[in-house]
Amino acid sequence: MGVLDEMNRAIDLLGVKRMTLDEIKKIVFLSRLDVHGGDKKLAAASLGVSLKTLYNALHKWGAFERKLRGKGASR
């Protein structure tokens, strides 16, 4: 099995063909943030995006609001 075949098999297994680009981006960004222990500066650098881009994406997905609500902040 070639590399392309392996990639296509992985894509099929993950269901990526049914996901939007924004959904894929969210998974990648949040996973990278998790890998770096929540360090946004390191996560942004490892993704090759600016820190502002990462913050904008997290805000768009409501990541900050969920985190705040989980720590007892009211909304």
C-alpha cells in the first residue's frame, strides 16, 4: 500500500470527507493547544499562525466562553 492509499484510508476512518474545513481547523487548533499544555503562544507558533489568528479562532468557536463557564463564571 502506498503513502497516498494510507492517507486516503486514514481520511476515510476519521470521517474527514464529511467535515467542513472549519471543523478540521478546529480539531487541529484545539489538538495543538492541548499538546502544548494550553500555551497559546507555542500552539500558534507550531501551527505557523499568528497568536491573534489563534485567539480569533478560539473566540469564534466559543472556546473561551466554555472555559470560563466551567470555572464558575456566569454568563
